[in-house]
Amino acid sequence: MRISNPLSILVLLVSLACRVEAESVRGAQDMQALNIALIERQVIPAYQALGRATQELAQQSAKYCQAPNAQNLALTQEAFHQAMDAWQRIQFIRFGPIETMMRVHSIQFWPDRKQHVSKHLERLLRQADPKALDQDAIYRQPVSVRGLPAIEVLLFNKAPLQGYACDALLAITRVVHRDTETLAAEWQDSMRRRFVVFGEDEFFNDAAEASAKLLGSVLDQLAYMADVKLSGALGPQLQAVRAKQFESWRSGRSLRNLEQNFVAFEKSWRDAEAEGQGLYALFTLAEFKVLTQQINVIGQTFSELKQSTQGMEEQALVEGGFNQLHTLATQLRNLKKQLELGLKAHGVYLGFNSRDGD
């Protein structure tokens, strides 16, 4: 169609400009809705659950130390598992209040390639200084002995806890609870505002920039699972496996950690309790079907790994398990890549890896 009338050309240009502006507004509204949904339906509730779980862990540890028998030990170990589950479901958030006082490291000091947790904890127990466990003094201890990995060492050690070791358990569980109990309120009171109010003088310029930060964290966790939690310990070949580099090898729950990470991702992808809420809403129906198929395949891989009577730490030492774990890592990387490409096609650029800083 040839348009020679200048007025007609002007009308066409104005119409196109209005359409682009309308689509831009809708896009910004979609981003804003996604940001708020993720914060209010996932981030804040997950931090609330973490606070409750660490409180239960501290309380159950006190009961165990009052009566250190096998039943109380089992109950305390289960409380640890519940707290670690809660942490794994919100581990993907590595910015905001969690950065204050190095809580992102003190709650879980990992990767720990040089075994700092066990070395520093052993030194603390050997010195047996009661003052070192005071509420203020314990914050002067290395971050490696102030979190969940140190609690794991104490609870899953073959020797029963008594005396100073029990005192250390109580002090560390109290610290973990203090460090986690206010995170939800801090998001609600201050961090949430950063995803609502935008401008040159604000934390984010617009909703798209805020989404890049939030969605970048969701996707970066897939790479963290693949590159650090899996490949970092597996190595390139069976002979190179370092089982003690898996995330929670002492308690044999490294696969459970990965599964909880993926549960959190699935909630970010599509909130089953809120129709239309989730990352999937940014994609076309065709893209949604392809990505959902990839997600289902990963879910099937997890199901197959869980069918084994052995933990991931043992499965990695045999050829079949080793290959399947490498397959899982590849599937996670491919999913992240496809999500990034899809988001970029819809104008969402994630920028820097959230684990590398800003």
C-alpha cells in the first residue's frame, strides 16, 4: 500500500507511536505485577517460614541438650532438615537484607572447599571458652561457625553431644534464628518499596530494571545448582568426584537441597495457588509449552534419582549415578539458557550474574 498524502502519513505515524507506547505501558505493568507477586507470594512467605523453622531448631536443640538421648537427637536432626529445607527454598535471593551483616554467608558458609567450617568449629570446641558463646561474642567468631553447616557438623557427628559442644549448638542455633527471624519484616518494611517506587533517585529506575534483578536471581539459581552444587563436586570424570564437596554431605541431603531449590523455581515459574501469576505469564503459549516440557523432564530426573536407596553422595561414585547427575546439570543449564533467550526476546535483559555482584 502506497501512502502519498502527508496527512495520512502523519496519522499513521501517530497511530504506530500510540500502539508502541500502549504496549510499553502494558509491558511495564506486567513486569510490575510479576515483581509484586514474587515478593508477596514467594519471597516474604519463604523468609517467614525460614524464621519459624530456625526458631523450632533452636527450641528443639535446647530440649536435646537437656536430655541428650537418641529420640531427642532424631527430633533435633529433623528440625535441622526442616530449617535447611526452608533455607534452600529462599537461597536464590542473594541481595537485599540478606547481605546485611554478611547473613548470606553466616547462615550457610558454602562452598567450603578448604573445610573451614569443621576446622574453625573444632578450634572453638577445643578452646572451650564460655565467653566465646555469649550473645555478642559469638558474632566475633568466623562466619563459618555461625550457621547451618556448623549445626550439621554437630548434629550428624557420630559422637553424642555433651558439655561445651551442646552449649555451642545452643549458641549457634540462637544466632541462626536471630539472623533469619527479621528478614521477612525487612523485605516488607523497606525492600518491597524498591520494587514499587522507581526513578533516578531510587534503587531502580523502572520496573524492567527491578525485574532484571529479581528474575536474574531466579535464573542464576539454576546455574548455581548446575555449576556449583553438581559439577563443582562431580568433576569431569568419575575418578575426579569429590563427595565431600557436595553441599550437605554430612547429613546426606545434598540431593534434597537441589530438589528444594527446584521447588522454589517451579513456584517462581508458575504459582499453582494463583492463576496467571509467575514467570510463565511473560511467554507465548508456544514458548510456555516448550519450557514446561523442559521443566517436566528435569522433574522426572529428580524422581529417578530419588528412587535410589543411596544419597547423591553415594550415587555420584558409580558410573550410572555419575552420568545421571551430569545429565541433571546439563538440563538445568539448558533451561536457564532457554529462559534467558525467551526473556530477551520479550525485552527483559537480566544483565550481570547476581552471584558476581553488581
